[in-house]
Amino acid sequence: MSKPPGLGPHCVGQRVVVRRVLPGLTGPSGGPAMTDLLGVMQTWSAERTEIRGEDGTVTAIRLADIVSGKPVPPRPSPRLRVSAEQACLLSNASWPAIHTEPLGAWLLRASGGFSARANSVMATGSPGVPFDDALGRVRDFYAAHGLPAWAQVVVGSDVADAFGDHGWRSARPGEADSHFQIASVSQAIRAVRRRLPDAPPPVSLGTAATSAWLASDDRAMAHRDAALAVLGGPDDVAFASVGAPLVVARGRVSCERDWAGITDVWVSPDHRRQGLGFVVLAAMLEWAAERGATTAYLQVRGDNAPGLALYETLGFRTHHTYRYLAEPGPDR
């Protein structure tokens, strides 16, 4: 049987709209009754297809009853409309600091020096006290933890401007700002599947960072205990790796509600340009989708042109940009 135009086995897993005849029923004009169904194609065979509707119901449709149909764009994640402040709060779940202390809407974070994100105050919204008092609290907190006082701020926000007015400057002069990027999980899965190598290697998914997984991360190895606490901190987290005993590609993903945070994607220089990054991303995105995630996010430096280009092909777009600030010391 010929397939309806626009539809076929290539549409399995995609969102489609199908117009079909309702056998035995008559429409308002006296002809056959027809109806449209919007959903995700589950199966395709020589005789029929199955479509999972938006309410979760699976409908079997004979190909002979299909009048027309076509793939349609995935429903955009409603999370694309959240504010930068809300996105920052949600992203904390994927990278939980060891020690935290709220300061109004701000969050003081310390983790033994492992990563700027886990050792800076997330300064979004109001600290709930006069700004000078808030800065004093920040200085005291980081002094107590033996760390420099750093702030993570959203570029262009009023809070970032206030820090600048108080003399705070880039904590990493010459380093590009970081882009917080976001994408639909379903869209990213479809895009990454099209880029997988013909015979992808197996991916191991574990619930803890093994020594082999950590071995290529100099930053984590320099703060091993703190790194393990932060990396393994989320309630629902997975560590993906390719290769054993030597890991040649890896990544990490965690889920909080319907958000999936992707971090630590890395491929050994000797194994690049083989599609291993896509292999790891596919495994992590599918793991997240199985747990109900609809939105994926990641952070990438603005000067990482290859990374930005790769993530763009998967549907990731910059939601906001952030940077780290520090108060100049006496010698600056």
C-alpha cells in the first residue's frame, strides 16, 4: 500500500498531524466524516500507524483511512518563557553547593573551591537588605569559608549594575561570559539522533562519578572530595561514559521536575570528530526524557565557538548570559 504523502516510517518519534476518514460516519456535507489528530507517531507498518495524542491516548489508524498528514514542529517548552532569575534558581538543582545560605533572593554558595558556580553568591533579585549590608554579608560568608568573595550575575541586570557601581569587576579578566542555553528535550533528541555515527559505541550510565570518569577533569581531581559532593549532589543524576577502562567521552545529566541540566560533556582529543559527543548527548537526553524532562539546559562559554555551533544544531538557544564578579583588592 502506498504511504500517504508526507508520512512514513521516518516520522516515528516525531510530532505529526494526520487527517483521516472516520469509516461509517457521514460529514456535514454528506460525504465521509473526517477528523484531525495531532500527536507523536509511535509506530508505522504496512497497514497502519499509531499516534499518541496530546492526552496520552494511542490511536491506531489504517493507512487506507489517511487523507493527508505531515510532521509539525515540536511544542516549544513553556520553560522558554521563564525569567533569568527563575532559570538560575532552577539550575542550582543540577550543581548543588555543599554549603549554602540564603540572603533574600540571593544564595551564598561554598564548596571548597570546586568550580566558580558552587563558590559564588548567586545574585539575582533582591537580597532583602540594603546593598551595602548585602555586600558585607557576602564578604563575611566567603571569609568564613576561606574563599574569595565572588558573585554570579546576569549580564545587563540591575543587580549586575549595582555591583559595578560598588567597584566589582570581572573575576576572570579576559574570559568570555557564559551563555545559559535552553532547548526542548524532544527536539534535541530528534536532532541528535540524526547526527549519530552509523555504529555508535555503547554508553554506560551510572549514578556516581567513578575514578575513570573523573580522571580527565583536572579541576575535579584538584578538589576531589568537593567535586564528588557537588557532582553527585542532585537527587536524580546520571554519569554517561564511552570506553572502559579508559573513558574517551563522558557527560553528566541531572533532573529536577521537568528540567534536565547537562554538564561536563567532554571527548578525548584523540577521539574527536567521530560523533562521540552526540552519542553521549543522545544517551543523556533520552535518560532525561524517560524521567519526564521537557526542557534541557546547559552552560557554555561565549568563546567556545565549536560548542556553540554544535548545540545550535540541536536546538539550543541562549536564554541569558552571566559572568562572575569580584571586588578589587588593595592591589588592583
